Amino acid sequence: MTTFTFDYPHRAEPGQFINVWLPGVNERPMSIAFDDGKAYTISVAAVGEFTKLLGKKKVGDMLGIRGPYGQVFTWKPKQRIAMLAGGYGVAPLYFAASRALKDGCKIDFFHGARSKDHLLFAQHVPKLKNTRYLPATDDGSAGFHGYNVQAWQEELSKGVAYDLVMTCGPEVMMKVVSDRAFEYGIDAQISVERYMKCGFGVCGNCTVDDLGITTCQKGTVMPNETVRKIKEFGKYHRDAVGRKHLY
Amino acid sequence: MADLSVNFCGVTFKNPLVLASGILGITASSWRNVVRNGAGGITTKSLWLNEHQGHPNPVIIANDHYMLNAVGVPDAGVKKAEEEISLFLKKRGASKPPLIANIIAGSVRDYGVIAEEIGRMKPDILEVNISCPNVESEFGTPFACVAGDAARVTKEVKKALKKVAPKLPVTVKLSPNVENIVEIAKAVVDAGADGLTVMNTVGPGMAINIESRTPILANRVGGLSGPSLKPLAVKFIYSIRQALPEIPIIGTGGVLTGEDAIEMMMAGATLVGIGTGVYYRGVEVFGLAAAEMNAWCTANKVKKLSSLIGTVK
């Protein structure tokens, strides 16, 4: 994974994204991984043609950036927050955590991955103050042996009372978070990601059934009350031509 | 409350504001969301017979002055169209907001095939897109740019519908990028079109990022839209209305407000499409513009909005 820092302010809030353009190649939405008002960063994993080319960019190379777009994670001062991060979803939640801590929040960070080596940002998150770092790995190589939602469930069973839960990661994981939060009556904010093109609510590629709202504008971060009305959530998503793909 | 309803080829709309083809409009739930936000009806994104890939990103750029797009008409083909259209028709509710199915193809023959397929799905109106400026690299000059080509497509569509939906009204979407739009309009009407949609995007145009010295759109060029194009659309609608007063028109091009829509109706439009307006005012643009039309009618003692159609001579 490569992290790029752009040394100018973008005033992005946690949960927002930018569209990154490689002239002549393509343009892709990317989560803002950090923004301290002076500089901002994105973290890129080389998984496809675009991200491989992007990963090769060096200091001084040029990229096109537009945004920031989308809704943001929000909290109230002194809240007890559970954060459930999976895969690359750790970056925006780390950003949200660092901001929420300034408002006196207390955070349990449930970080899920296949194995210890896949716990991205694992060097950063444990350094946050007032944060319990609770990794969970499928193979048990670090932290809880199993899924992070199971680790969170254990805390809930113990009677830990959360004011809020935030989640960003694979949709099957977030679907469980949505269901549990609903059962326990905990406010939840969920980052719903769909195939995006324009980023500003016009092309319609990222609309979700049955609400028909665009996730680029009304999301990606949505309250659980909205997510509960998205019938496709956890079931399917659509590709660049609008065809459904089951999870 | 003024009566905002209009009748287009026998189909009643609660207000004349329809979602223009190409903006939002990929799924039944998206169409319903547009209706919830106040639209009188919706137009689907252009439907192809088979899957058609759009262009890579960036596909749209927009600013205070204009929008430039080359999405490239992506679509999954008729199977998806059938699923979404039947779902919409089943769940659209008692007010029955009309569905205008927009079709596109690469050859005259394929226009007939897709018209027959979509005709079977019982949309309220069929709109034939022969004027997209964003797929020229694939299919050459749009059919709408040559009167004979435009007429051939129209005839083929009407012929195909005879078997499956003989009463389905057909409106043909014209291009502004022609020498004489009235000549094309006449050719299309002579070939059997019941209505006309005026107009598609202008150009294509190009925007260059001077830092990278690269065209911004991946397709290099794209259709131009936005508020400054409204006078062009109004003029085209006016000219066609004067030449063909009996033919109903769906006017599109730069409409953001209820006043804009009224202006277009005075020029001769029965329905008014809003597309780029979604960028400027959000999907709420339909409800906002409808309220503005109502306020204008009330202030000007106009009881029936439809009485304004074609009043500017």
C-alpha cells in the first residue's frame, strides 16, 4: 500500500472522498485517509491497472484531484464509539477516530482482517489516545480469532454501552453491524460504497434500491435508518453498466 | 393551485417536468426517486439491445457555466430494461407517472429490433435517441444529422411497433448540431413520428486541463449542456412549432427553474425535460420548478398551464 500526502489543505472531513484522475488513463474515487487542515493523504493499494499506475507516481508527479465529495462521519462530544473497520475501511475510520478524540470521545476500534499481515494501518491506530485497539483476524494470527463483528458482539454481551457505532469495510461485515446496531438500539453510521462515475449525483450509476438515492451525494456515510431502507444492502450492487452482482 | 397537467400524445402528466434521458435514470428505484421529488414523468437512460460499455472516467465535468459529458451511454441490455421497466410500472402507484422509454442503436435495423423489444414492455411513450454526440467514435455521425437517416430510423421504429404496440407514441430526439433542424423535424414527422424531443446536447465540445495538457473527458469530447443553452433550445422549439404546429414537443436544454420551463412552453413545448438542472439544484429541482410554475401561474391568473403552450408566435 502506498500513502500519498498532498501538502495543501483540502478541508476534507472523515468519510469524504475525492476523485483521483490519471490523465489519459482513468479516474477513481478514493477515501481521504487524513486531513489535518494543512495537508491530506490518500492510501492506495495496487489491486488493479489504475491503482498500479497510481502507485508508481513519485513526489512531484501530477495527478488530477476533484472533491471532496460525500457525507461525513459525525459524533457528539464525549461519546463512547465503536468503530468496525475491515480491509481498506481502516483509513477513513482512523481519520474519524483522530478527530473524535479531540471532542473527548472514547473509542473501541475493532479492526478486522484475514491475518496479521493484512491489518493495514496497524502501526498507527494503537497509538491513538483513549482508544482500545481490538484487532481480529480470521486465522487468529493477531488479536481475536474470528471476525471483528464477533469481537464487538462479545463486548456488547459483556454490557459495554456504546453511544455510536461507525463502520467502513466489506459490505457483508457492515450488514452485520447494521443488524446488530438496530437490535441493540445503537446509532450507527455506515459507509455505503457503490460504483461511482461523476461523484456529484448526476450520472446515477451509484443509486441504490429501493430508495433510488445516489450514494455519492447522500452517502457514502449514511445513518443506519437510511441503510435499513436500502434493500440491496448486503445483497447486491451494480457495475458500470447497471447490472446487478450478488455479494 | 393552477392546473399544471399536460397531455402529450394522449398521455397525461400531472406536470410537464420530466427527467431527461441520460441523467440518473438507470433503475426503477431511481425513477421513483425522481417522481417522489416532483417530476411529472421520467425518461429512462438510453436502452440498448445488448450490453454497451460507456467511456472510462472522467465522463462528466461541470461548473457554474456548463456541463460537458461523454458518459458513453452504458447499459446492460434488454433483460435489465425489462426487469426495471416492469418493476416501475408495477410499483408506480395510483397517480401513474408516465414512463418514457428512450432507445438507442448503432444501425437502422437494430433500432427496429430494440423498439420491438421495448414496445412489448408497455412504456407510455417511446423516445428514439438518434442524436447522441458521445458515441461518434463508435458509430459515426448521428442519424439525427442527416434528414434521410433520421427518417429511415423513424420508419423502421414505427414498422417494428406495428406488431407489438401500434398505439405507442413515438418521439424522436433531435440534434441541435445541424444546419436546418426544421428540415430534419419535417422528415421525421413525415416518416411517422408522433412527437419530437428538442434537443440533445450541443457540440461535441472539448475542455483541456492545461496543467496536464490533456482533454479532461476520457472520450476527449462530449455533449455540452447547461443554462446558457436554453436560448438555443427555445429558438429551435419555436421554429419547429411554427413549421409543425400540430406536433407535440418535449423541450430540453438548460431548464433550471419553473420560469425557464414556462418560457419553453410558450415557445411550443408540451413537456419540458430537465437533465443538467439536477446538477445545479439537485434532484429536488423537479419539485422546486413545479412550485415556481404554480406560483407564476397564480400570480398571472393562468388557470391552466397548458394554455401557454405555443403562445409566442
